Amino acid sequence: MRRDPRELLLDWHRRSRGARTGERTGYDVRTGWLVTTVGARGRDWGRLVVVCGEPPPHRHIVVAERAASALAVHRILADTGDTLERQAHRDVLAQLLATPATTTPLDELLARAEALHVPLTGHRLVGVAVRPRFTGAGGPTGSAGALLPDLAEAAALATRRARVHALVAGVDGVSVHVLLALSPHADVDAVVRRLAQEVRRTRPSVTLVLGIGSAVTAPSEAGRSLVEAGHVAAAALHRDRQPARGYHRLDDVRLFGLLHLLGDDDRLHAFARRELGPLLDKDAATGSRLAEALRRFCEHGGNKSAAAAAAHTSRTAYYQQLSRIEQTLAVSLDDPESIVSLHVALLITDVLALSGDNHHPSE
């Protein structure tokens, strides 16, 4: 019969440390555990526990030892640089992110989180995503994947300094996910603000973008908050404005964030093609910069003088560009609805470019 995971993991740290066998593989009569050491290359990093209830037969000992060897070999071959604590956190976070598709029962995930000293029930749960920002020219460059193990440890240290319970690990290969478990009356903004300060202090040489999801109270909703945080961080990664509080919410990324969420929808591609296709084709064929002129116009709310100044172009030359845009697209830039539609289409092209989409909007 399958044992209740809560019963098995209850007070795990104290109970597991109390199991002593005096050899690499042995049976602890007091706990009813068959315990074998896991390690390789002269370094032991864990123990494999088999709950028996009575002294196991020799074949069970052989199976346990072979399983320990397999775990050790697997870690050598697939070493990501994460510590065992980060690996344990990553397993739980990955399952929470996968819900409701996960096959792991929620009560088991709660028990595993509690065994990691992160109780999820009776708390306000807030997902946080931390992403390093890399630039191509004149700034730091690098791979997020290579940085994530160190960044995860830095984020874990930051949560300890901020004195909050949290699951912390790199899950998706581009960011570090953090699930904060706060008291019901905690000031979420104050906690996350301090966390942002601490994580940046631990990694001062890297520009970091933090996105947070909505606070939830049900552990079954934790995955939604984590997913939301990841989307916010991904959208904010390419925005210039950094909120004074040090992290981004959904309302910071606004329309761009929504379009980023919908970036895989072919209807966005079709809309951008309809709105901008002829203009982008003309730029590509003649080397003109009409799309950039249109962007300035939209960003300045249709103020031609301000847009011309921002483009460092004379008013006469800029007005001529606007006239060519109207002719090419067969629209009037005096029409507010046209301005909104064209601006949204430009934002969609930005989203597609950032996602690595190779489809030209005019195709």
C-alpha cells in the first residue's frame, strides 16, 4: 500500500540525520530504513533510503546499491553545476509549473516542499523570475545557461537575507524561478523590493531583470503565479524602463507584455502583415527608414514636431516621410484608430524579433 508522503517526509531533516548504520549500506532497525550512501570520485553527496519495516533480504540490498550507483553516474553525466538543494527545489518547482498536467499529486508536492523547509499551505505564494540581461554591443554578453547555477545560489542567499521561505532554482534554462511563501499578512511589495535589492547586491556585475506574478493563497495556483512571473520578466527584459521599486509587474509591461504572451498566435503575424507589410517591403527594397519614422510618430502620440526632434530630422524632411508612409499604406495618420493599429503592429514586430521568429511580417 502506498504510504502517505506527508507521513514519510514529516520532520525529514531530523529523522534522516538520526538514521545511522556505520557502513555505506546498512539497515537501521529504529527507523526501519535501508540506507546506502550515494557518491562517486571519492565524494559522497547523499543517501538513498528504502523504507522496509523489517530487515531486507540480500537482493533488496543489491538493488539499493545499484540504484545508488546509477544516481551517482547520472549526476556525473548530467551535472548542471547545481547543488543538491537546488536540484531538489527545481524538481518541486518544475512540477508546480507543470500543473495541472503533472502526474505528481499535489499533497506529495506539498510534503516535499515542507521537507525543504518551505511550507506552502496557509501562506501567500508569489512567483518571481530573475533573468540576466545581455547586450550585443558595448555591453556584457554571455549565456544565461552558464550563469544560472550561480544566479540561483545568489537568489537563494538573497531569500535567506530577506528572511523568507522560498523555493529557488533554474527551471527553464533562461531564468531563475523563485516561489516565495509569505505569511498571510506580509507586505508583498516590501518583501519583493528587499529581495530585488539583495539579489542584485549578490551579483553586482550582472544586470538583472525581476518579474513577479500575482500573489495567490492556494498551492494549486502557485504554478500560475510562477508562469506569470516568467512572462513578465521575458517581456521586461527588452524594455528600457526600470521601475523605481526594482522589479516588474504585469502593469509595467502593459500592451507589450500582452503581445509577448500571445506571441505564438498566428493571428498576430497576420495582423502585422496587413498593417505594415508594404512599408517593410519598401524599406527592404529601397533602404529607406520609413518604419522607424512611423515608430517615432506613434511613440510621441502623433505629435509630428516632437517625433521629428526625436528622429533628429528637420520638420520638412520628416513630414515628407510621413506623407510617403500614408501613400504606401493607404492610411491617414490623422486618424487616431490608424495610429493605434500601426503602433500595435510595430510592437508585434518587436515581439516576433525578440522571440527569434524568422517570418517577415510581409510574407
